[in-house]
Amino acid sequence: MKITILGTGGVGRSFAEKLTSLDHQVMMGTRNVQDTLHKNTTDSYGNPPFSEWHKANESVPIEPFAKAVQFGKIIINALQGAKVLPVFESCNSDDLNGKIIIDISNPLDFSKGFPPSLIDGLNNTNSLGEELQKLLPGSKVVKTLNTMYNGIMINPNMINNGNHTNYICGNDTNAKETVVSILKDFGWKKENILDLGDITNARGTESTLLIWTRIYGATNNGAFNMNIVK
Ligand SMILES: NC(=O)c1ccc[n+]([C@@H]2O[C@H](COP(=O)([O-])OP(=O)(O)OC[C@H]3O[C@@H](n4cnc5c(N)ncnc54)[C@H](OP(=O)(O)O)[C@@H]3O)[C@@H](O)[C@H]2O)c1
């Protein structure tokens, strides 16, 4: 399947590698192709420069955001939270109509340092997932995988034999089923994918970042996830 990934950070790269290995056709979206291809410094998370990653993944084309969304039947939103709505606003909504948007993003505000807070207006009684769905009513936003480190998203067996919880929410049942089939290809077991219901449930999953970042701060290890036990 043709899949567009918006974002060239750790999440975008993990998805690009995994989806390519599963024989999907992948295109990545970025602000400025030449700037991104010539980046030669590590990013704020310590990831190697994009140019280095791309040398090892040359088959993945990279285009400006608005062009990249024309390519995929499915769009993966791996953008910095504060930039999600402006980037999608800058794209032609006709190019996104009818498409599934897998939303991995979190509305994190690092303006006062670590741990971050959630961006004002995108928490408690609202969420980034909902605002994205409101912005693009013709698209099917499915929020998932945003509650864990990107290495685990695409390789759940990295910890606890794959037994830990991934939430999914969104308004369109068929779209969620399509996303679940991709998650299964990543190694997720059906019993560990918890459907919370419609996109308003993104309020809950995005809010888990308040505790996720504090656990990370206390343990200095991002390779963990939460598990629902009964
Ligand atoms: N990292 C993780 O393990 C993890 C885990 C769970 C959820 N998430 C969420 O997933 C999303 C992606 O995370 P990430 O760590 O891969 O990447 P990130 O560094 O937070 O963001 C990467 C993307 O955001 C774009 N961006 C940054 N500033 C921008 C601006 N001013 N205007 C337009 N676009 C801009 C970048 O565009 P360029 O390509 O042009 O530089 C880049 O493609 C975030 O919302 C994050 O909260 C991340």
C-alpha cells in the first residue's frame, strides 16, 4: 500500500523502516526537502542527522508536506504536536479526503522545560486528535501508538513478549480495522489492542504523556509501556 509519513524525526524514521520492510511503498513529508537532506546535526532527541539516516534508506522518497499527502492512501502523522494543525492546514484537504490519518502525535509543550505540559486548549476537555478530525471532516483520524516510545510502536515484542497495551480510538470502525491489521503486521496481538471508542478518547491517551514523561524522568529509560491487568 502507498503510505505517506509526515515527519522525519524518530517516529517518522521508525515507521519508514518498518513499513518498507513490510513491502509498503513509503514517502516522507518534510518542510524543506533540501534543508532536511542536508541536516548534519543530531536532533533534540539525539537522533543522528537525517542525511545519515537517509543514506541507509535511500529508497524512501522525501517531498514537501503538501505534495507528500497526495501520495499515500494512508497518512501517518508523526509531526511535532504544536505543528500538526498548521501543517495539515497548509495541505489541500481534497488530497486528504476519504483517507485514514494514523495520528501518533502528542500536544506537548516544552516551553517550561521537562517534564512538558499539554498545550493549552488541547487537554482535559479537548485533544489534538479531535482538533485534527474537526479540521479534516472528510478524513478518518485514528489515534494510536502515541503512548509509547517509537521503537516499541513498531516492535512490540521488544518488551514483555509483546504483552502490554496499545490504545486505539477514532470515529470510523472500518478505518480502525484497517489500522489494527497494520498493527498486527508490526507484531501487536489483538488482545493487547484496546479500542476506547471515538476520537474524543484521545483526551485520555494524550494525557498519559503527563505520567509517561515523569516515569521516563525517574527511570531514564524510555523502553517501557503500560499494561492493563485484571
Ligand atoms: N519520539 C517518540 O518516541 C514518540 C513517542 C510517542 C509519540 N510521539 C509523538 O510523535 C510525534 C513525532 O515525534 P518525533 O519525536 O518523531 O518528532 P519531532 O522531532 O517531535 O517532530 C518531527 C517533525 O515535526 C516537524 N516540525 C518541527 N517543527 C516544525 C515547524 N516549525 N513547522 C512544521 N513542521 C515542524 C519536523 O519537520 P521537518 O521534517 O521539516 O524537520 C519533523 O518532520 C510527536 O508529536 C511526538 O509527541 C513521539
